[in-house]
Amino acid sequence: MSGGRIVVGIGNPDRGDDGVGRLVARRLVGSIPADVEVIEHDGEAASLLDRIEGVHAAYLIDACVSGAPSGTVRRIDVHTEELPGIQFGLSTHGFGLAEAMALGSALGQLPAHCVIFAIEAGTVETGATLSPKVAEAVGTVATAVREEVMQDA
């Protein structure tokens, strides 16, 4: 998919708010241009870098923990902003989105346009359901990603 665009919803749907990225991706299917690939991913760093390799633009959606109120949304341009104080990759693989972005940057392999939409998680326990504030953020982030994808056409 060289030169294309991709939306990646990251997370583990069995761990409450950690699955929010995947829910945003599902909401976007069919509502953005057909040439934009939309996938769900577990967030494992090496595999994630493989999925975004060669694309012009990547829009990554993941849960995070930074101490902000649950449901808080941040837009982070990976090329101009750092990710300090934000923990991504809430699943057990331990080497997740922040590490993938650092490695991709060091190797010069990130897309020219690479944006993270981070949603502050409230609960990430196994078997938990999506918390109300994070559920509200799904629509907000889907709209923001959709608008950005349309502007980048």
C-alpha cells in the first residue's frame, strides 16, 4: 500500500477501555474513502511498524494512561510532539505504540503524516466493559479522524 493511507485502531477488546481504538476503527469503516485502509491491531510494536510501512499517512487510535480524566482525547503529531508521561500499550505485550513510534522514528520509517489519537482509559481490567466517558469519546475521535482523513485526501 505504498503511498496510501491507513487507520489503525489499537487495543485489546477484552480489557475494558483498552479496546477503544478498535471501536473507533469499526465506527469508521464505510464512512471514509474506500482507498483508506482501516484495520484493528493488538499494538505489538514490530507488527505495527510493518503495517504502516510505506504508507503516506497513518492515523493511530489507542487508549492511554497519563493521569488525565477518563475519556480525555489528545491528538499527537508524532513528527512534532513527544509522548512523555503517556503510557500506551496497555496490553501484556509490553512493547507497544510509544516504543513503535520511537523505533520507527530512529529508523526513519514513519509515514510522512503520522498522527496518534489517544483516549484516556479509565478501566483496563480483564473482562471489564467500556467506561461511559471512554464510550463517549469513540464518536468524538471517529469524527476527528474522519475529518482529518478527508482533509488529507
